[in-house]
Amino acid sequence: MDIGVVFQCDPPASEVVRLAKQAESLGFSHVWTFDSHLLWEEPFVIYSQILAQTERVTVGPMVTNPGTRDWTVTASLFATLNEMFGNRTVCGIGRGDSALRTLGYKPTTIAELRECVTLIRDLAHGREADYKGRPVHFPWVRDGQLEMWIAAYGPRALALAGEVGDGYILQLADPDIAAWMIKSVRAAAEKAGRDPASIKFCVAAPAYVGDDLAHQREQTRWFGGMVGNHVADIVTRYGESGAVPQALTDYIRGRHGYDYAEHGRAGNTHTDFVPDEIVDRFCVLGPVEAHLEKLLELRDLGVDQFALYLQHDDKEHTLQAYGEKIIPALATASPLR
């Protein structure tokens, strides 16, 4: 199992670069960032610095969307970074949340996401693509590669991940829900005539190593609010019909709106509805042994990467604990069953 890390692009950008360099030295495989240009700094500028100052890590957004930039611009950004630094980028992409809603826009449609994924991948590989009925290509791309990993909770987005995604991103670390989602993506892949084993599965969630569980919960409760914001859209569309696991719909009944000014922030003021049980299920908390137990369970379900959010007050210690203890232990651990 690979271990990645997810940063927010808070200023100074040099601090994000420093932490990315530290992550590589500790054995992390991927460095991801949020991509929401009104809330944080521009990630693609920062990626150039991260790639210039590292040798191995793969970088990319968790996640971008079809609405922020013209699709050909997004493809060109990835293709240019890959030309400069080798094929060391990955595109995590979804329908769009904070980057669009802070502008007053709605998330893009599944159809738009499908077209966007196909076009960005084709252009980044140097292939011709159809852009609004017009053939386009990058004549300067040589030996380009780019994997498209689709973030999804709802049934249609899960199906899309199975049909066209190189990877699937689930933003929560509950093994029961992960098993349900992975099964759905694999079924969609098989139905589309693809090899389900070819799709990479990434679970992303806050991780906090330590013994003060009550404090850790308060520092990561924001994540249940963020997930609930996504799930609320699904419940609005489908109702409580079994379109997503019941554990994802039950806890949001006490939700009262969402403030993007506090999006992804520890200690925000609008996540009181998130109970401790959900925090424990969605996040990875406690001492090293508890992290290993949950990660091994996820690995046995078929998860290829765990990407840990570090939006809390003990980033350095958690990063170090993963590099010194958890990553080496995972490398040598036998399957649980």
C-alpha cells in the first residue's frame, strides 16, 4: 500500500514545498493538494516547485474539477509539468465543490465530467481529442502519461469511475463503506468490459497519531462536515433509497448548511452535528497501532493508497510517525486474512 499526503495551499507556499520534501524523505509516494483558488493559493504553481525540489513523489490535486479551468488548459498544465519533470503527476478529479460553489456555480454534470476526463487524458498522452466538436492535440507532447483518478460518492459518479477512471478516490476511511464503494466501482468496470483489477483505489482521510483521542476528534471533526456536504446533494437527488450506504445518510439529518469560509479547517463552527462515532469511522486516529490496524484492513479490501489529510495542529509529528513507523510496518505486514 502506498501512502500519500494531502496539503492545503495556504501561504507561504514555501511551507507546502518544505513539507512535500519532508514527505518524500520519509517514504511517502504521493503529494496531493486541495484545488480551490478562492480559498487557497494556486496549486499548479506550487507543483512546479515541489517537482523541482524532489526526485520521486507524484503530485496532483485532490481534487480538481471540469469547471475551474478550460479543459485544454488543465491538460496543458499536466503535460507541461510532465515534460519538465518526467511523468510525475496524477489528476484527481470530481464534479466540483468549493472551487465552484464559492463562485456561485453548481457542480458540473456527470456527462461533463466524463468528457473532461477523456479529453485531459488524451491530450496529456499526446493523442488527438474532441473538444466541443473540434479536433485538438498538443504537437509538443512526447511519451506523455497521465492517470485520471475520479472522486465519487454517488451511484452515477461511482459508475463513471469504473467505466473510464484509471483510479477511484474515496474521501473517508471507513472499511465497511470502502468495501461497498469498491464493489460498486468494480462492478461498473466489469459491465463496461474493463478489467476491474486495473483500477487503482485510493482512500483519503485525516490521520492524527497520538493518545489524546478527544482532542484528535475535535481537530478532525471538520472532515465529517465536508463529507456530509457532498452526501447532502446525493440525498437531495436520490432520497434515502440505498443509493449510498445508510451510514452516510443517517448522520447528516442534523446538518444545517455549510460555510465554505471554514472549508477543510480544524475547529470550524458548523460541524457540531458530526458525532464522535462518525469521526472515528471516517478518520484514522489514535496511536500507531490503531493506524496500522485500520490501514491493513483497508489494504486487504483492495485499497492501493491511503492519502492522509494533515489539516490539524500536529502535522509534523504525524508526518514523522508515518515515515518512521507506519510506512515501514505496512511494507512488511502480512495480510490480516
